[in-house]
Amino acid sequence: MKLFVFYLSLLLILLTINCSDRQEQSAKNAREKVAPVSVSDIRLLNEQQLQELVIHRNGKGLFLNIWATWCLPCREEFPDLVKLAQTFSDKNVEFVALSVDYPDEIETKILPFLQKNPLNFSVYVQDFSDKEQAINFLNEQWSGALPATFIYDTSGKQQQFLLGQHSYEDFYKVMKPLFD
């Protein structure tokens, strides 16, 4: 009987170690999908480049989130954006985050935030000479409040405009019919 208990205990220990190894590998795989960000990964975007980004879709949809490091709802929804981009990584949609922080805050504010919140999509920082023109280009109904999300189809036509903080589930409900 003691020998049976010994072998059963040994089997349970081995199974526990194997499960733990699998969990660690799964976590490692998830981390590998989101790369650390460096200054060179963050690019400036002016009004003309924004228009090109939206209009010239090359057959891909666009999920454009406008955010800022000083905006608490923006920071709170950021992990949901990363999760959503992972969910739709095999779909025909590009994810882009556009910070409205100032370009001279890339190293002091934006990069530290992104290093704490690894992401799996492109990040730009506004370099607009006329912010009102950029706001009106994205949506004339938009006041400029943050966060704001604009979803475009593959032809560059805006399909959704979402104002304020949203959850992964909210975004998923909007994205699924468009890109599934």
C-alpha cells in the first residue's frame, strides 16, 4: 500500500510539473506576440500622412484608436486594444494607435507607457499643424474628446466611430461582423 501511495504521489508531482511547464510556455508564447517598443517604433504622423493611412487601405480594414498618455480612460482601455489586435491578427485589418501627446514627449511619456504596456500594432504620434483639420477629416461629429476609435473598411470608408472608453467585448461586437 505504501508503494502505491508513493507512486501515486510521484505521478501527481510529475503531472503538476508538466502542467506548470505548459502554463509557462503558453505565457511565453503570448509575450512573444507583443514585442517591446523602442523610440524607432514610434513615428510622427502629419495631416497628409493621416489621410493616406485612412484612404489608401490596400485591401485592409483599419482600426484607428486616438489616445494620450494623460488620458486615464485611454490608458485603461489600452490592454483591451492589445487583446483585440491579437484576436484579429489573422484577419484583414490593421490596428493603429495615434497618440495626441506632443512629439517632444515620445521619450519622456509615450515610450515609458508603451514599455509597460507592450503592444502588437503600429503607434504614431500626431504632428499636426492644424488639429481641427485632422479632427474634421476623421469625423465632423467628433469634438476631439478622447479616447476615440474609428473603424474603416477595406476601401477606406468609415464604418464605426466610437467615442469614450470601451471594453474588449464592446470592440469585439463591432469588429466581428466587419472582419470575420
